[in-house]
Amino acid sequence: MNKLPRPAEPTKAPQVTAAAGPRSIIAPGHNVLGFLAHKLNQVCLGFHAEIWDPEDLSRVEYATLTNLHAAPGIDQQTLADRLSVDKATTSQAVERLVRRGLVNRQPDAANRRANVLHLTAEGRELRERLGPHARAANQRIMAPLAPEEREKLIEFMTRIVEAHGSYARPGHNRRPPRPRKPPA
């Protein structure tokens, strides 16, 4: 596995100059919450991909390592619920991490139909090694905000997500498949 350098200290947001292009990438009239949340998600994924990609991890695989580090012994269904992804996606991520020797999966003694999950020593070492880099990436993402603004942003986002948790589930509001048109 690749060794990442020491996490970078948070920096101020880079200043965009006229030579670099327009100051704002948000078009007038597009400063609506859904659009901004989508763009913020892209920013976050970009920063964090710099950490996951060298380790050949997907977002779901890294989130699996993080959840199992925090809650060893949870079952796959609980993991899927925490990740807000479907059972198939969770199963594929767990299977890949098991094959890599990062996760141990065994039948739950209380419910033989369920599997409980634990990080292996190698999985724990990887998660602990990447954790400071993920925290540094979060600080870099939030660098344009003053410290009190960062706390408020997290507070507001948490309040919105918790108030509307029923919408934060896999497949919610997914369009049903469209019927195929017969070939002409």
C-alpha cells in the first residue's frame, strides 16, 4: 500500500485571479440548496479521492473501514443503513475488503442469517493511517470559512439531514425504469 505524506495543514482558500477565469463557478440563479449540495459533494469527493485512490479504495469501502473502526461487530444490514447505500453495494464493498484481508466477516451467533464485521489488524492500521489525512482534507475543504462558520455549517447540515432522514435512503425518489420502445 502507498504511504501518504504527513497531512497538510489547512490553508486559506486559493484566490482566483482574472487570468484564471471567472471568480464564481456558480451561475446566477443557481445558488439553490440542491445544486450547491451537489457541487459541495463533488468538492468533498475530489479532496477525499486524493486519499482513497492511492490505496485502491472506493468511497463506500473507505466509509466501511471508518464505520467498522467506530463500531466493530456490526452486521451488514446496519452497515448499509449507516452508509445509506443498498445491500448489494454494501455486500460488494465488504466482499472486496474481505478478499484484501482488511475485513473479517463471520456469521452472527445470535442470527445465523446475518454476518458481523470486524476490521483485521491490517484494516485497522490502514484506517488509522488514513484518518489524519481525511481530517486534514475536511479542514482544507472548510478553509474558506471562519472557525465559527465551520461549526455552524456542520450544525445546520446535520439538522437538515436529521429532520429529513427518510429521504436519505438508497433509491429514494429514483425514477422507475422506463418501458423500452420496440425497435422500429
